[in-house]
Amino acid sequence: MSVDSETTRAGILGRPYALTTVGAWSLVFLAAFESLAVTTIMPIVTTDLHGRGLYALAFSSTLAAGVVGMVAIGSWADRRGPAVPLFTAIAVFATGLAVAGTATSMPVFVAARFLQGLGAGGMTVALYVLVALVYPTPLHIKIFGAFASAWVLPSMVGPFVAGFVADTLSWHWVFLGVVALVAVAGGLMLPAVRGRDRAPADRVPASATDARRVAEAAVVAIAVVALSSLGELDRAAAWLLAPIAVVVIGFALRHLVPPGTFRIRAGLPATVVLCGVAGGVFFGTEVYLPLLLHDRYGLPAWLSGVTLTAGAIAWALASAVQGRLGDRLDPGTAIRAGAALLAGGAALELATVVLTLHPAVAAIGWFAAGAGMGTLYPRISTLVLALSAPGEEGFNTAAKSITDAVGGSMALAFSGLLFTLAPFTGPFVFTTLLGGVTVLIGIRVAASG
């Protein structure tokens, strides 16, 4: 038996890969934990820092920065190897955590969240490049499966833990307590990255295309941040400038997504759009749920987090079901069912607000929405690869991730504007209507898939 066969049989926790696996899994876990933890504690943070007007921006800026991180770090890692780009991304992420944990004003906190998104987006791409270099092909599915679990686990425990820490200690420790863990996880990656960068003579200089894509990603991020900040202006001015920001975002995205995306052309373009619109429904609703339960129902942060956990559990269960069913379930049926569940879940949140229903109804609605996302996302990822021409898989997969981030951040921005007009009702009406659009696009994707 060859050495490669032996190490492959040993798995991702075998002697050659154990430290790398633990370190990489931990970095993904910590990025996921922070993403979900902030949703739970944001009502407390904005109250403490007197920054309720920047509530949506604290989320949308992170998603928008992730687009820049994915494009910039991904291009850099391709040119010179993953080591320096990875540790640069880790350092940016850790800096964002430290700044957020010591913030005494909401603008500083938002800037810290931008750094967290920049670092987390870059870490994700650099880790994927490292996986391709370190692990043999038969182990790729296992390490990517481990990364998936690193997102699922914090989605189940993160909201509760973050709420408990914020209620018993301080919200500052939700960020500061993670900095040391990020340093430890980064240290575990050192043996894996040693010697993985290209030799100076083999490094590829940045091309005009690379520079253009990074610049376009930066324009997207700036426009999203501007769109989210408009709520601090006069309302009339905000709604006048919002369409301009949307046009700028669309113009900057045109080289980052497949042709036909803006026309929602059947096939790959419609599938990519579906990911962004579904993400907009989910994230545009999710960030206001803890605030609703905190402000309207007086629930403590940890109990509000339980509602988010219900959605995370449903997402994980639905994803597992999709994995087991595989080709036995028609993809079109799964797409339509997932879109309907997501739209129905958003509608239940709106009904909870309008009819002042019991908060348990909100939890049920969020369970349905999570099940919808868990049904949709695996099918969308599979369709993107199936519909990609040879050699275009990387670009199209990146386009899906970018559209997901942009869709979520734009939905958050508009939800924030609507919140200033009609607290809770405005954002939930918007995401419910967007859920209807998701159903329509899902039908189009199902028909062409």
C-alpha cells in the first residue's frame, strides 16, 4: 500500500493532516460563531452605544466587506500561494474582533465589523486554496464536510452562548474572548503553510483583470455601506439616493457574475440570482428577530437566541435530508419546496408583528425559513456546478458566493431604511414580498434545471 493510500485511509485527522484540520476547522467555526453571535447581542450593543440608527449597517457592512475579502485574497492566493494571504486575513479578522470588543461608539463598532467581514471572507478563500494543496483529492469531500459542520455547530450553540455571555458578563467579551482562540487556531496552521507559497520566480504578477475585479468588489462594498448609511440622512434624501446606489452596485457587479444574470436568464444566471434573493429574505429577516423579541416582548438575549437556533437546526436537518435523498428527489421539486418554506417563514414573522402573536409563532416561522434555506442552498450549489462549462466552475462558484453576500447586504440596507419608516412592520413587509419573488425565481430555476 502506498503512503498516499495510507494517509487517505487515515482521514483528515490522520497524522499528516490533524493539526491543519483542527486549525482550519477552528477558523471557520470562529468566523461562523461571530457572524451568528452578533445577531443575538446587537440589540444590547446598539442600546449601549446609542447607535440604533446604524443597526442594519453593522450587518450589511460585514457582508459587503466579505465580497472584497473573497476577491482580493482569492486573487492574491492564486498568484503567490495561500500562506501570506491567509495570515493577513486572520490578522485583519482578529483586529476587527479587538476593535469591536473595545468600541465605545457605534461608528467604531461598525468599522470593526467591516474589518471582520474583510478578514472572514479572505480566510474562507485562502483556506480553500490551502485545502487543494495540502489534502489529496479523496479527502476533499471530507474536509469540506467538516467545514460545513463548523458552520452548523455555532449556529446551534452560538446565539445561546453569546446571549448568555452578554447577559452575565458583557457584550464586549463576545468579541474579546474570541481573539485568543483565533491566534491559537492560526498557530495550528503554521506547519501546513510552510513552503506552500510559490517561489519568488514563480509568482504571478497582478493582472489588469485582477485589479479590475478587486476595484469592482470595493465599489460594491462602498455602495452597500452608503446605501445602509442613508437612514441617518433625511428620509426624503435617503430614498432619492437609494436608487443611485443600486445602479452603482449593479454596474460594479457586471463582471463578477455570469452573463444574463441581470435579466434572470433561465439556467445558470437565474440560479445565481436565486441564491442572492433567498439570502436577502433570510438575512433581512434574521437580524430584526432578536430586536423584535427584545423590544416588543422583553425576552432576554439568550432566549431570543434560541429562536435563531431553531432556524439553524432546521437548516441543518433540511441539508442532511437533501444529502440523503440526492438524485432520488427531483431538483426542481426541492427548489420549489425550499422557496415556498422560506417565503412562508418570512410571512409568519410579518404576521407575528402585525397581529401581535405569541413569540412562539416567530420561532415556528423561523424554523420554516431555516428549513427552506437548508433545502435550497445545497441544490443551488449543485446546480451551479452542473450548469458550469469546464473551466468556469471557480468563477461561477465565486459568483454565487458574491451574489449571496450582496443580496443579503442590500436587503439589510433596505430593511434598515424601512425600519426608520415603520419599525419591524416595514422590514418584514419587504422580506415577505422578496420571499414571493424567491418563489417566482425558484419556479423559473426549477423549470430550466
